Amino acid sequence: MKKSISKVTILIIIINLMVMSFLSACTINTAKKESSDATEKKTANETATKDLTTKSKEPMKLKILGPSGANKFVKFEEREEYPVWHETEKLFKAANLELEFEIVPREQYQVVLQTLMASASDLPDIANLTALNNTTALNLAKQGIILELNSLIDKYSNGNIKRMYKEVFPFAPKLITAPDGKMYWFSSLHLKTYKVTEPAPVNLTMLIRKDWLEKLGLSVPTTAEEYFNVLKEMRDRDANGNGKADEILAYNLGLFNYAIPQWFGLGTGITAIDFETNKVVSPWYQPGIKEYFKYMRRFVEAGIIDVDLITKGGGDAVAQNRVASIYTYGIIQTLEPLVKQEKAEYLPLMPLKAVDGITPATQVEPPNLVWQKYAITKACKNPQAAIAFFDVVYSDEYATLCQWGIEGVTYKEENGVKLLIGAATKSWEEQANKRETLGKTVYGDIVFPRVQLDNIERELVNIPKYKADYQLEAMKYKPYYSNFNDNFLAMPTDEQLEEKTKIINNLTTYSSELATKLILGQASLDNWDKYMKELKELGLDKLIQIDQELYDRYCSIK
């Protein structure tokens, strides 16, 4: 018998089909929900990422404190009118930096800075601390008011800072590394070269009136004795033609950095570095000292030195057409325009032989200079931004804008050497009128450090050939002394600084007064042993010892 499907069976089948359909619908809905959730989560993530990216592109803000500029023609407050400012500003904007400046009048800056640092409140992110001496600045570091830089450089720098301080200006760390081995401020850096790679010191010397030599038929002196005789001739024969015996040597008798002491082999300060021996010396102990005083005494006796000008300088006397000889940079061009009566020319002299057995030395301004202090304060909430700021400052692009300005406007390049052009070769007043100047003139020494990769060629282009020839010969001359001995002394420890401070003021005063009296004849060389005893009691030997230690440490810092 054929069985038929019961109603119950059919019902069960229908129910199963309905359940399966329901489960399928649930699965589909769940999948749709999961897909929708994933889409929403992806959209949220994309929105968050977009917000983060937008936030990261927001400029990093820095507040910088500095004094107003000293230049009365080119003013930082008028920076927006100078194309070189806009080019410099682009570098900081490219680094995602937004800078705010707080400028204090220069004459008030030191007091304002000291007060601000003492209170340690409302500090800027970066401060120009140049108005404070090293000791005061290091005390701020000990108190945590300014930050140690080495670790910040290692963590955040793109490499520009280290490259400038280690490769381009390797002498800089020697002068700004504290005794604890750390850096607490950045500085302005200067390097002058010749033919791109050779260091180019600028020489200081005695200049003599070239036109008067020619007018009187006198030869250029080649010895100290001839120099004295020539100046006496100029006075006795009325070189300036005013009917008075008033032609003089403009000279400061109390100092050793006036070029003539170097003819006698003497250093340029109470202590000085002898680069031939790497020893710190004092002119008071050097062999030519007594002969130097005897020699200078002759100028006073002959009336060639005007004692009224001992501490006043010779600027007014130059303008009065009275100065036969004066100490300054050999290639300087500012003296001649001062003389209105006639077309004056000042000839720089190479070191003159003064004493048998002593090689005369020349005096130089070093090709490498380090000065100023720019520190990051504890108020800086974004030290990465502060380091980014200094990475811009120590970039090649900034260095060019700072020292040379804009190519085609303030400088040109010939055979790989940069030369100033246009208004940049004129007075500051003309530069201001034309709004054509160098970056350092607008903002250097104010809120930005100077980075100066300079060359001697630019100074030799527009001067008489005899001055250019002198400079090229003199900068290779040896022996030499620096006009700035501190440029080769490492930062002292607290103890060394305390001892130097106790010594230096009284010793400097005594040295200057004694030198002046010996030349004027108010003190006798017969009492030499007495003077040496007094110099020792005032700490001369101790000062030599400390400076030797500082020079040795300078040489040892890598």
C-alpha cells in the first residue's frame, strides 16, 4: 500500500524551512552590521589621523627675548621692509616654526634680563644672555633656569648644529664648553678665509702718512730707529703745513697691544699666548721690555707723543690733520675721509726690527671668533622646536643670508668667492635707504646669533693695492700675537674664575699706570726689581699659571 506524507511531516518541513530562512537572514544582518561597524571604525580612524596630521602641521611657536639693535639706521623693528628678512623668515617657516620676539631697549636690557632670570617667571623659550658674564650664566644652568644642550642636540637635531660646531667651526666648542663638559648656550660664530680654505687673520699695525713721506721725500721706515727719525722729521719739517710743530704719534702708553711693543717681541696683554711655544707669557718678563720703555720715552722727550691724547684716542687729531702715525687695522679705510685739509693716505707697516736678537712680531685679529650667548630656558615646553630653531640658524642657507644677504642684490660670486656689491659696500645709512643689506645687520646680536663664513678677498677689492699687498704678506708673517687672548682660553672653573677676578682688576690698573709712568719718565727703570716684586704680589705669576691651564684645556677639547 502506498504511504502518503502526513500533514505533520509537511508541517515539520515547513517549520525547518522557516528556521533556516530566519537563520540565514540573521547571518546576513549580522554581516551587514559588522561591515557597517568596520566602516564606521575606519572612518573614525581616518578622521583621527587627519586631525593628528593637521595638528602636526600647526606651527611650533617660540618666544625669543633680545635687546634692540645698536645700528641707528638699519633697525630690527623695520625688518619687514628688508627682502633679506623675508628670505630668512622662509627658512624658519619651512621648519614649521612661528617666532614671536620680545625686544627690550638695549640700554635697559641687562637690568631687565637679570630681573627676569632672578624671578625665573614669565621666561621666554630662548633668551639672548650676552649681557651676562659666563659665571652668571653658568649659575643659571646650575639652578635649572637654562637647559643643558648636549642631550637635546643628540635627541632632536637634524645634524646642522653638530656639523657647524664640529666641522665648520671646530674651535667653538673649546670656548663654550663648561668645565663639566656640557654646553649651556649657543654662540655667534665667525671664520674668515683666503682662497676658500686658508685661514685669514686680519692684521693690526702702525700706519704712517704715506702722502707726507712722499711730500718730504722720506723713505718708508724699515727699522724702529728709522720710524722714530721719520716721525721726528715730519714734526720738525711741518708736514701738515700749518706752521706748528704738532704732527704726532697717536698712542696709548699704558697698553701692550699697540703694535710697537710687538716690535720688541712683547705680548699683547698682561698675559699673552706665544703660539710658537704654546706658552702663556707676560711682557713684563720678556727680554725686550726695558728697551721698549726706553724707546717710547724718546717720543715723549721729542714732543712726538701728545700726552693729552694718551687715553682719548686719535680720531679728533686725525681729523685735524695732525696724526703722522696711528695704530689700527692695516687695511682700514675710515681714516683718510676724516682728513679734510688734503688727500691723506695711511700706509700700513710690517713689523720693524727694534732690538738685536729679537724677531719682531706682528699682531692679528684671529680668523676664528666666538661670542654671545643664546640659551633655551626651562619655560620652553617644546625643546624640539627650540633645537629646530638652532638647526635653522646653523644651516648653510642661514649662514649665507646672515653674512652675505641675497645673491645678485648684496653679493655676487666669482671663482667660488663671494664679494659684496651695491649698497652692501656703502654706509649703513645708504643700506637702510635702499633696504639692501645683510641679514646680520638686521637681526644679528639681537634675537639671532650671527653665523659668518667670511673671506678676506671682499675686503681687498676696494682698497689701494699697497694695503692689499700688506695684508696678504702680513697674514702669513710669524711670529705673531693675538689681539684677543681670551679667544684661546677655555671657560674657567669656579675656583679659577674666583682667583682671576681677585687678581685682574688691581693687576691691570697697576700694569697700565706703571707702563705709562715709565714712558713719561715719572718712574725709573732703576727700580725694576721693586716693580717686579709688586707685580708678583698682585698675582702676575698666578694669572700666568691659570691662563696656561685654560689654554692647555682649550687645546685638549675635541
